[in-house]
Amino acid sequence: MKELLQKLIAKTILISAPQPTIWEKIKYAWDVFLHLAPIAIALELVNWWFTENRQFGIFMCIALIFNLAIGVIYHLNRGSFNFKNFLIKNIEMIGVVVVVYFMLEMLRYTAGDNIVGESFRIFIQILTLLYPTSKVFKNIFILTKGKHPPKFIMMKLYNFEKNGDLSEFFKTQKDEKNITNDDVSAN
């Protein structure tokens, strides 16, 4: 990366130098453009995405940070903390979240800007956010010996992981028909 940046700076300086021919200047300008344009486009897309999805982006970052912190506490309490595994597993989680989210987001854009697309966008964001959040909940549930989060929340979480029914997840009544106590205590 450093070498590429040095070449781009050198070519940019050469564009303004009196010695190169006009064709060399055009070639240097074209090379600089070809190397910087994809970076500029990518940065513009990331900026656009964060502008459109600011709240979700912030919440996802917070969920990933909490997952890191609670994961460390969980594994230190269990005596199973290994920094290499910690790093690999968290990089893997971030990679999975990013890839799956953007693949689902491509499907959403295919649906268009309508009620179906908007509903699917909300579902995708909740689904994606629940991946690190559910790990935090499960680890806290184990660390507190089942005291917190409340068991009915854990039941809803496990049910959602089994059937993906978002309306059941947000219902206010308990729904324990799809899960057993063994499922909750196993994690």
C-alpha cells in the first residue's frame, strides 16, 4: 500500500513537471485516476450506506463491542480464554455479519423501494443484529446462572433462532411451545 501511494504521488508530481511530454502527462493522470477512483467510489458507497443506516450501523458496532467484552469475561470465568482463538472467532463473526448482511441487502434492493422492501430491510437488520446480541444474551444468562436476561426473553430468542418468526419474538405474551428448558440451559 505504501509503495502504491508513493507511485501515485510521484506520478502526480510528474504531471506538473515540464519535462514529460503531453502524452506522458495524460498517461500519468490516467494511472492516478485508475488507482484512486475505485477507492473514492468505495469510500463514497460506505459513506452513503452509513448515512442511510446510521442507527443500525451504530447499534451493530455496539453489539460487536459488547460481544467482545462479555466473551472475554465469560471465557476468563471459565478458564478457557485464549487470545488467538478470541481474535480469530471475533474476526470470523465480523466477517460473517458483513458478508451475510450485504448479501441479504442485495436481495432487498431487488425487491425495490416499496413496503415489501422496507419490511425486508427491517427484518435483515434485526436478524443481523441478533447474531452478536444473542451471543451476548446467552453468555450473560450463563454467567448470571439464569437470572438475567429473563428466561422468557431467552425462550423468545431460541424460538426466533429456530423459526425466524419476528412477530413471535416481539409479542408480549410468553410463547414456550417451541423450546424446552434443556435448550435454554445447554448454551
